[in-house]
Amino acid sequence: CFTFADETVMNLKRKIEQRGTPLKNWDVKIYRGVLTGFNEAFIIDTETKEKLCKEDPKSADILKPILRGRDIGKYYYKWAGLWLVFIPWHFPLHNDNTIQGASEKAEKEFEKQYPVVYKHLCKYKNELSNRNKDETGIRYEWYALQRCAATYYPEFEKEKIVWQLIVQGPSFVYDTKKFYYLDTGFIMVGKNLKYIIALLNSKPVFLFFRRFYAGNILGEKGFKYSKVYLEQLPIPKISESDQKPFIDLVDKILAITKDED
């Protein structure tokens, strides 16, 4: 049934939307994390990483520190000492636009240039070959990531906001250490990031987003911070000088929480 409280809330919503600008119209970009298709092969611990690099120092070129959804909190992360074996489609010939589909030439070059990492992945060849049957060994090689963020993976090495997909509250992290991220969440790169994260992690914006923009509510508390919903969130654009108190607050919080990583 209709109540005046409902009308008051909707009027407030309209005012916020009138004064705010949807995130999709800010100078930012939102990207999904990397999908391995078989984490056991592509996610390694620090001990394994050091072993691979000791056997072949060149291995370090394709081993990237990685965060998972469970590692993320509000303004902080707890890195589990895990690394991503980052192998794009057709690696190491992934910049050769003439290659279409799984390439034996690329595989031979991979084995030649990165023999230690190649040998590591060979231990999982059967499992990797049995991933998405419509694509593995057809569109890309058995040793490549299922979804490698081919058109945007350099963005992971920029300063960015990182968050997990399924949450019960705001848990956005400001990352300056070039972490890669799994497809359990998203990253945001661009301008005004400290101002934006201050709002995204605030309780008023969280409650507003949850009530009017969050999709796929999960149980009583959980919901998804999907790109399609978050990019609709109206954020008020203010001058750089007016952003300063927000940025200063974020810097203070980051100074306190940096010991969590």
C-alpha cells in the first residue's frame, strides 16, 4: 500500500539523481577480473613462485600478485601470498593479430621461451583441456587463461579501486600495488578515485545503492555490486578543492589500514 513515507523517500531519490552524475558518465572505467577456468593451475603460492623463478628468472615476467574476493575488506586487503600465472590467448605471440584460434606455433614458442612455466602447466594439461569445450583448443590454447582481460589487462597495474562482486556491505579497496584480480569482482581506473571510494564506502551511499540500484538480492543481507548496477549510481560532481576533505579522510584511513596487507 502507498504511504507518505514512500513518497518522501522517492522524492529524496529524485533529488539525489538530479544532482548526481551516474558513474558511467565519470572519467572512469570498470572492468571484470580474470577468469582462469582452473585456479589450481594458474594460482600459485609464493613458494612455488620462487621455485619457478629460481629455475628460470624469466618466469617472473608472467607471475602477477593476485587478490581474491575473500581477501578484500573495507579499505584494506589481506594478501594471501598468491600469484597468477598470467597467460593470454596465443601467448607469447598474443600481439600477433594474424593468429586466429588455438596455435601450435604459439605453444612451441611458449615452451621455448618459458620452459619452466610451460612444464608447470603441463601437469594440469588434462584438466585445462577439459575446460569450456566450445573454446579451449579451438579459440585459444589449452595452456591459456579462459578469460585473460585481453583488451584491458594493463589496467590492473594502475592505481585503482577493487571490490568483490557478492557482498553484505561496502568493501571497496584502493590498490596501488598492481594486484591482478579474479572474476569474483571488479576494478575501477580513472580520475577522482579517492573521492569516489570515500562515497562508495560510506553508509549513506551504501544504503541508497542497496535500496534502489542493487540487483539480485541474495538472502536477507547479500547482494551484487555488478558493473551494470554500480555504473548507474549517481555521484555528485564537486570541485577538486571540495573533494579535498574526502581525499584527506581516505588518506588517513589508508595510512591506518596499510598494515593489513
